[in-house]
Amino acid sequence: MGFDPWDAAFVADPYPAYRELRERGRAEWSPATGQWLVSHYADVSALLRDRRLGRTYLHRFSHEEFGREAPPPEHEPFHVLNGNGLLDLEDPAHGRVRRLVSKAFTPRTVERLAPAVERLARGLVAGLLADGGGDLLTAVAEPLPVAVIAELLGIPEADRGLLRPWSAAICGMFELRPDAETARRAVTASVEFSAYLRELIAERRRRPGTDLISALIAAHDEGGRLSEQEMISTCVLLLNAGHEATVNTTVNGWWALFRNPGQLAGLRALPGSPGPEKLSTAVDELMRYDTPLQMFERWVLDDIEVGDTVIPRGAEIALLFGSANRDPARFEDPDALDLGRADNPHLTFGAGIHYCLGAPLARLELVSSFGALLDEKLPPMRLVREPQWQDGYVIRGLRELLVEF
């Protein structure tokens, strides 16, 4: 079985195909996706930092100059929203926006959230326990990061049910070759979410609070030159990137633990609840072992060499995070789950200027939810039935994870 993102068997277990890719060379053309596949850790890590690649090309070229077709006009609301977020901006705009967002989204902000995150995680787990079990995805994995991001942004509790559907619709466009219906849903969600945030920003201008939106407005008013569209796109990105990886690491991670009972038993055997340091190490290994974002795409802005292959300007490169995180040239026994793995510079959060700004918050949420579920006062959790993978390949996650106590 080769690299085929639309094949259910590949999506369920892409790692043998990655092994074959790494053995064949450092860059391979994929006719199916129209991309150059880069599968080795050293190359992926280096290219994430290489400014000859870009998340966009529009800061240097028009669509015509770059040899690409402009997206359909009816998709414009999605592209305006996506294109003004940190994930797709390039310097100098990226540096300007990131500096301003970093002033508002500080390590102290994350530290302040810690008690609330732990309280939320334990409350959700208590609800799952009271029901005797259920779907870990909908009972714990999804509501925790959505609630945390909503709290961070200052979104009223009554409106928080809107967030996950909007996010899921928008993230559908990050898959390979999204169909017309996926695009339609993404555009509708982009319009509705943007309108909602525009009203919320206007409200925070009138009555500032202690939330991140108020802090972004303050940064703008102090001469920071953060446009309203950049504020909106930043908030949407924080929700989308800030919870998709956390949701999927939680369920993918528990599925990995159920398949590796020795590793799970080692976590449970610790006296008292597993400590934050031990859990943090375990969470990093779970993110490496089954990476929630399998592929990160970049445009080639200037000709570049990967090994003996010259990749020309105008091409697209697929950086295969899932493969890089299983590369034996960097990780000893990479196909084994080792929750005590100390040397673990996985690329799950990216690298270079687009390194995930929310990585500390994601780790906090994951350590809190795994800690709550592994509390020694709880009966052990077990799997009800083997789960199925979602259809998407780029964002890797399960449809559900049914458990019982």
C-alpha cells in the first residue's frame, strides 16, 4: 500500500507507507496530490525554517505570476479569514501580528488559566464517570479545549455551542481536494463566525474585560497596527488550531494506550495521580506516536534542493509530520510507544516562525485531561469497541472512542 490519502486503509495506518517513502529517497512527486512529499525528520525540520518556502505566495507574487489559478470568488470569505491569520501570514505581516498577539497571549496568561483548566477537566471526567462511560470524544476531548478557548477569548457561555460546528466546517478546507459542499460549509461558517466576532469586538471596545480580545484591542489602540480583520482571524485560528490538535491527541492518545496496555499500566502504577512532569513527557510521546496533524503544506517561493531533487518555484511541498515523527534516523525504535521517552523533539507543533503559539496551552489541557482520567480514585477506563478513523487525512482523528469504567 502506497501513499493514498483517500484510501481508508492508509488513513487507518499510514506508517508503513511512510517507511517506504523514507526508504525511497528524500523527496518524491505525488501525482495524486500534485505535491512533493518530504518524509525525513531532518528535511522536514529544516524546511519548516527555510524562508524559500511560504505558507502563502501572495506577499511576493500574484496568482498569475506564480502559475496558479485564483480561488473561486464565492470562496473569498474563507480565504480572507484564513489568509489574515498567523498560520498563513508571512513576514513582515506575520512578525508584526505575532508580536502583538504574544503580548496578549503570554505564558502568564496560560499559567492563570491552569486552575480553571484542571477544574473543567475534572468536572467533565466526573460527568463521564457518573454516566458509567460514553464517547470520550464528545464527553471530554471536545468540550475541554473549546471551553478553555472560549474562556480565553471572553465568549459568553450561552454562545459557546456555536464554536465547534463553525470550527469543524472551516477546518474541512484544510483537507486535500475539498469538495464543493465542504467549501460551501466553510464559507458559511467563515461569514457567520466573522460577523459574530465583529460584534463581540465592538462590545469589548465599549466595555473592555480581562479577556484576550480586550487585550488585542488594547494592543491595537496603543499603536500596534492590528487590523480588525487580523483580530478576527487570530481569534478563529486560536479556536481552530487550539482545539483540533488537543481533541485528536486526546482520543488518538487513549486509543494508543488501549493498544499498549503495558505503557498504560506503567502510568497507572505511579503512586497517586501521575505527576505533571511524568504526564507532560507521556503527552509529548503520544503526540509524536500518532500525530494529530499529519501534513503541513508549503509553497516553493524560490527553487530549492532536497537531496538530489531540485524543486522549482511554484511547486507545493507536503511536509509529512507523521513520517518525520517516526523517522528512525532521529528516534530510537520509533514505532514503539515509550511514555518515558526523554529525547523527544517531535515536530507536532511545527518549527520556525510558524511554531504553534498555543503549544503551552495545548500541553496544559492535555496534562489536565489525562491526569483527571488517570486519577487513582477512579476505576480504570476500558475500551468498549474498536474505533473508526474519520475520513480526513491531514487532520487525523477518530469518529468516536466509546469507553466504560
